[in-house]
Amino acid sequence: MNIPDGLYYSKDHEWIRVEGDIATEGITDYAQSELSDIVYVELPQVGRKVKKGEAIGTIEAVKTVADLYAAVSGEIVEVNENLKTSPQVVNSDPYGEGWMVKIKMENPDELKELMTADQYKKHIGQ
């Protein structure tokens, strides 16, 4: 199971990479492996204001549908348009090309409520 250091993790299995006030978010390797073959990703509109913990999209796999939750509050400034035609990249590269949204954070203190890689490993029983 790939759980990179230097990222933040939510209890709902999203990861966040922070650069300045922009948080790039996707789902973890654990989440994509639990979902299995991802066939469709629905992402929010750019410009949408989101609150931490709010459902902002859906991830459809062959066997199930899961919600994507905002790991931080702010404004959606970019979505990964490539996922419209290649949703399976979330399975093959969840921390790279499989990123989902970029959020301009309105409250960076919310990062303190997320987990480190070691804490997330414990959360999923690794």
C-alpha cells in the first residue's frame, strides 16, 4: 500500500498536497484499491465554494459508487479534466495523474485536523 509522507490524509481516504494556499486533493491508494476498477468520476464546478467534509463529487467503480469529500474548506480553482475520459488513471496513479481537485484554502488551520502518513497507516490498519 502506497502512503506517501508529506501529504495530509482524511478519515474518508482523501489525500491533500499543499502548495501555498492551494490544496491538491485526490483519493488514497487504499481507497482506489477498495473501490477497484474506477469507470467514472464526477467532479464539482470550478468556482464552487466548499466546506470541509462536504460531498463534492462521486467516484463510480464497477461494483459501487463512493462520494468524494472536501478535505478542506475553500474554493474549487481547478478540476482534473483528464478524468472525464480516463477515470482509470485514479487506479494506476492516485497521487499523481489521478488527482481530482485543487482547492484554494480559506482556513489552513483545518490541516491540523487531518492525519500524517503514519497516522493514516494506523487508521487503515497498516
